[in-house]
Amino acid sequence: MCSRTCCADPGPALTEDPSFLRRSPTGVTISLHVQPRSRRTALAVSPEGTLKAAVTAPPEDGRANDAVIALVANSFGVRKSTISLKQGAAARDKVLSVTGEPVALAARIGEWVRGNG
């Protein structure tokens, strides 16, 4: 392989989707574990490959769910209006649906995982 920067290996590529991501005809679904009333808001991938969201909002009147949607939208660079809660409205384990082009969404989320995982 060439040693010039124009030809350098870009690093390991994500060959498959993360375990928390599923593609669908209308977008992707994301499974995640939520920790409400956390000290800070953060989205991270655990060593086991699960997605974990920590939000400062309490789990009352849907405030934690709204905070999770805002966190995921901000982290993955999508609009909040494209994200909906599919499962787990009153549970810590949730499934979110993100509407859009599945290939583009999976690539965007995979890029985030490479930078933050």
C-alpha cells in the first residue's frame, strides 16, 4: 500500500450495522436502555454493543421520553420530528423508529458509532 496520505487506509470500516440498529422499509429502529434522572445527558455504546441514553429529565409525564428523542436526534443529526417511540413508553428499555432513507440513516449512525463507540 502507498504511504502517501491520499492513498492511506482510512481505518476499519463498519461492515455491518450495530446490534441496536435494525433497518426497515421506512427507516430504522433503534433499541436503547434509558437512565432517567441522570447527572448529565449522554448517549453511549456499552462494551457489549448496546446503546445507552442518560437524561436528566425525570420519568414523569413523558419528559424523559422527550429528552431521549431530543438526545438521539441531536447525536445522529436528524430532526426530532422523524423520531417516534415505538415501544417502552413506561420502561427503561425502549425502541425508537427513525423515518428516512434506511441506507443513509444506517451510514450516519454507523459513523457516530465509529466516533463515539
